[in-house]
Amino acid sequence: MRTQIIHVPAKSDNQKENALFCMIMPAGLLAMADLLKKTGNSVQVVHAGMETALQPKNGIENILESFEPDIIAISMHWHHQMAAVRDVINKAKKISSGSRIILGGMTASFFYREIMHEWNNVDFVIRGDGELPLLALAKALDGSGDFSGVPNFSYRKDGQTRHNGLTYQADDAMLNRLDFSNLALMRRPNTYGGLYGGAIGRSNSKMEPEDTRKSEKDGYFYLCCGRGCSAGCAWCAGSTVSHMRMHGRRKPIFRHASRIADDIQKAASHGYHRFYICFDPPGQSSPYMDMMRTLRDRNLSVSLIFEAYGQPPDDEFVLEFSKTFRKEHSAITLSPDTSDEKLRQFYKGKAAMTNSSIEKTLARCAKHGIKTELYFALLPGQNFTGLKKSHEWAKSLSEKYGCSLVFMPVEMEPGAPWHLNPSKYDVKPLCVSFNDFLERSAARDFSHPPKDPGYLFSGFERQIDYILSEGLAARDYVTS
Ligand code: SF4
């Protein structure tokens, strides 16, 4: 089977500024491609955003025409991508009318029934973990054409939509077998790195002019260190309850330290020297200390941004980090979200760090010369005075420890705890259904922060204006 796997970022087509958003490709796409390749299939991974950014005239049409795929597998992971994904599906169906189009990713997993019902150009949806179902689909298409044994799978037969059971979840042994860094299977392998939209490297933490990345040197390679989460942050579609619903996964699993190090080594051989980890489920023992020792044993000198969600990094972790990673382009980031500890706990539950533990970590990092970055959120339960208090606290930490600051709205995500249970969090969603999210993604101008966060939020615009005027907003899009 010839399979083309495509990542399609969200985009704006306003006449003044063409902005691409969601440039980070889900880490699992390369693993799926590698598994297909190892089992005798022909496969290519395409990052449609990098194609547009680097060569706007070479549209997805030309790429599909030259590869002639049997299967076009498109990731619809983030809800922002929905309208752009729909456009690519419709184009693909015209150009490659004989190809079978399949959707996967978290947003597709949440809205699989609506997709099968409303998007006739989509032939199949895979829910949850996709690698074995995609392989089983390729085998079925190559052989009997019977899809009843393909796990996590939705298809149509005899005019009826069928949804097979959510029976496959990768375990840790499977995750360790998969290869998440086979960049040789990508078009433009040197441009894979996702744009990092935070403030690291900006001397004054102010928002800079557009970050337009034209080559791999500015890109971060996002590592797959595991799957799932043990926390229940209200706004996060990657929470425990969301994973249970979309993937059938009850608890997080990690990859082995040596396998993460293998990915770093392999990506480094392709010219990548900046890596990113945003996988740190609270309350779990992680492989990161072993990973750092392994990297030093292998003499691998690279940069890492590590988002700490679990325990605040202790002395030992910070020391290992400082011995292992280059200082340039490395950082440890923490997400206090607000200076109000009670509010933080209300939205994040037991995973919430305390202000004093955050400050201790910042002090440790400063002692070892490690850059730090703090993320804050615009939260519906925090009024303008609360935001200013958070900013005052953040500024005091920045002055003391040199940390960069980013403030951003948290948007409604399909399948997040407060989307599933808004009354518990006292939010009134504006975005609930498949079509709500689709329309929102089509109407958004991704060259600016959103006009609303997808739920009622009194004073939202004032808070956005404030973070913009103070130069605190993240900017994670590229212009083409
Ligand atoms: S720690 Fe919170 S924000 Fe991070 S993945 Fe888990 S639920 Fe989401």
C-alpha cells in the first residue's frame, strides 16, 4: 500500500497576513510511518505547513499527484486544524479519487461519529492510538477488504456506519518498539521541527516581530516520551478523563530512557540539536534522570526545553539537567497559570504546584545557569485585578530569577474536563458541538489571539489587550 500521512496546520487567509498555526506535528506520525515501512508498505510523511511556508506555490495538489497514494492519512489532532483539514480532504478527494481518506488524532477521536456522518469524503476514522489500526487497515485493503477486525476503527458498509471497539492501546513495550524519529520518511526532513512560540531567548521577554522559520536551525524536535496523563486540568483534552474517553487509556505510560535517547541521537544525525519534552505526568516515576545519564554516556550535546508538570524539579534533577544540556536554547518551564493558589488548585486539582515550590525551582535553576520560563493563563475565574496580581508576582520572579514570562488564553478544547462537565467548573461554553468547533476554526484569524476563548468570559478582551500591550503573549505561528 502507498500511504501518505499529512499534517495540516490551521491557517488564516486574511489579505494582510497569512498565518499558519499548529505547526507542531503530532509525534506519533513518524512512528506510524515507520511501522508501515517496516511491514513492506511505501510511505511518505508530509508537513503541509512547512510546504506552504517554504514553497507556497507547491501546493498539496502537486504532492498528492506525484506520490499517487492508496491511503491518505490526515491528522486532525487540534481543533484549530478542523477547517484547514476539511479543505485538504476535499482537494484530495478530487485529485486522488481512488485513494481512501482516513482521519485520526484527538479531535477526530472525539468527534468520530459526526465526521462519519457529515464528511462524506472521509472514508475512515481511527480513534485513539493509531499505529496498529493503520497497519491493520493497510492489510485489509491489500487483502480481504474486511474491516471488522481493525481496532479503534470507523467505516461504512452497506450504507451503514460501523464503529469497531476501542480495543487497542499501545502499552509501554509497544511504545518502546516504535521508532519516533525516522525522519528519512519525511518530505523535507530538515524542516520537521515544530515552531516554539514561547519567550526563551528573548532578552526582554517582549513579543518580537513575526518568527518566520525558514530552516531546521530554529526548529525543536518534539520527543515522544510516553502517552496519557494522571492529572485532570480543567481545560486540557489530554487529561485522564479525556484520554479514557478518546483512547481508552486509564493511566500514563513512559518510554524507556534509552529509547528516548535513541530518538535524540537519530534526530541529531539529521541536524537537530534542539529538543522539546512536554510529557511529565504528575505522581509518576519518570525515565528522565536515566535519559540524561544515557545522553552523557553517548557524548550527545543538545539543547532541551522541558515542561515540568509533575513534581517541581528537585536539586538532583536540576543538577543533571545542567550537566547534560547546552545552556543555549535550553530551559525548564513551569505553568503556575495564576498566582492565586486556590484558583490554581480548583482548575488543576492535586497536580497544582505551590508558589513556594515554584520559587524554589526557579532559584535552583538560576544557581545552575538554566533558563526558566513561566506560563500564565487567562482564566474565567480570575478577573482583571487577579490578572494584574499574577503579573506583579510574575514580574517579581522574573526580576529575581531572570525567568521569561508568557501569558495566554486557555481555549475550550473538545473532550477537556470543562467541556465534558462545564457546570463543575462554572463555565458556559460557546463551543460545544462538532460544528461549533468547525465554524470557530474557519472564522479564526490565526495571526492574532482569539476574540473569545470558546466560553463566556466577562472582560476577556480587556485581559487580552493587557497581555498584548505588556508584550506577554506567546506567538506560535509562522507567516508565509
Ligand atoms: S498535566 Fe494537566 S495540562 Fe499537562 S497533559 Fe496533564 S492534564 Fe493536560
